[in-house]
Amino acid sequence: MKYQIIIDDEVKEQAARAVAEGRILNLKNDIVFKSFFSKECKESAYCRRKMLSAVIGQKVEETKVLNPELLPTRTDGKFPRLDIHCKLADGSEVDVELQNSMYKDDQIKRSIYYAATLTHNALSSGEPYSQLPHIYQIMFMDFQKIEDKKLHHAYTFKEREDNTELSDIMQIHYIELPKINEILKKLADGAKELSEVEFWSILIKMGGNPQTQSLLQKLTAMQEEMDMAQALLNKMSRNQQEWENQFGYERFVHDCISREKYAFNNGLAEGEARGRAAGLAEGEARGKREMAFETARRFLQMGLPVEQIAQGVGLSAEEIKRLS
């Protein structure tokens, strides 16, 4: 089955209304997320460096997006890659993804596979292993996978018993966006300190929600990079094409889920119907067989020969002998 993102007249009208109403794009939308952090402009480059520095835990001076070609170009009729693949100044490679709850069950294996693929592709044939760069797989997840209150988890290779680190050459980072609720409670209680990872998580989770604009304005005063991030998001939100991409992708996701649900329900209904038919057939066959045994018993009581009874009721001679 082929899925496509289609930007039609209805989507364009929705986008035009959103721009006219001064609405803010949703950073939790995969396409908006990639566009925000992948643009070749100073605001996007700044936000990308600051976000990566916060997650990785070291200052990122320069980033080169290796797959920028899909956005902000049109998405009509093709499925875009929505990860952000970057190379840093020291040669390290980073893959940033925004994951929704449909990937919750296989998220850990998924991220390990992605990181392993990046590692495998980081060296060309013949290059020495000493040239292997650091690989960072970063997952902003709009669901909770780890049962604690910690927002950001980072994993490397470590010894199982004493926890000594073997290597940090490959790192997997999980940022679970629903956990910002605990952070918001602290802000409501008067806390003024936010880590940079907390700041970016709040922006991604709530940046497109009109009910949180006052909170985001307060955070702008607390975090220097928030001003640049808000300026970029506001600028993008005045661009009709950005809205067309958001609405087109939202409809695409809805269509995918609807088709999968339709196929599942049809398969379930078909299976139930097949089961009912099989059950009825089995029940009918069992009833006929029980009736044959009862008739055979009566014939035996009448003294008829076994072979004659078997021929008359459709049972084997051995079955009738067991009855006798």
C-alpha cells in the first residue's frame, strides 16, 4: 500500500486561515520539528547548536545537516525522511528524531538499530577503526518509556556489574516530553532555574499551544536562546507553506491510522465470520455423528449385524463393535 502526503486546495485553505489568525505551528509535528532545526538560516543553525549542546553535554560550535533536501521543499506526493542527520565540527554524527506513541512498544530496539546503522555507515571501506567518530542517537519522545521522573537519559557501553564505562563512542539519548509536567509544577511553585534540556523540551512539547504562550514569554526572559527560538517559530508560523506541510502531514498520519484500523477491523470481522462458519460446520458434523451413534445403539439392541448397521448409519464397523 502506497502512502503519500498530498497538499490539495483544502489543505491550502486551512493553511491560509492559520496564517491569517496568527496561529503558532506545532513543534510536535514531525515536519515542523525537522523544518525548525534543519533550515539553512542563522536562527535555525543557532537553535540546532544550542539544542545539541544541551543534550550531548558539550559545546557544539558547528553543525552541517546532511539531509536537508526534503524540507522546506514541497512534500506533495512523496514521503519525506523526518529525522535530522547532522555532522559536527569534530566529525561526530548526530541523528535527531521526534517519536510519537505509535512507536512506543519497539522504541528501544528501534533506537539501537538506528544508532548501529549510523555507526556502520560512518566508516568507508578501508578506513581504520581509529577513525570511527562519535555517534549520537537523540530521541525526543512524546510518551513515557522509562518508569521514573528523570526527563533525560543517556546510555553508553558500560560494564554490567561495576558500571565502569567501556566507551562512549555510541550514545543513545531519550528525552521523554510528558515528564515536563513535573518541571512545570516547579515553575508554578516559583522555581526560576531551568536546564537547557528542560527548556527545549518545554518549547517542543508546548510551543504550538496558544494556552501556554504566557508561560513561554516568561521563559524567554529566563533563557537567552528562547528569544531566538520564539522568533524562528513565529517567523515560520507566518509562512503558509509551513502550515501546508503541517496540515498535509497531519492528514497523512490520520489516513495511515484509519487505513490500518480499517484493515485490522476487516481482518478481524473476516476472521470472526470464518470462525463462526467453522464452528457451525463443526457443530453440525458433531450433531450428525451423535445421532448416528444413537441410531446404531438402537439397531444393535434390535440384533442387526454390525456390517449392516455400519453401512446404514455411516460409521465404521470398529466404532459399532465398541458400542456393543
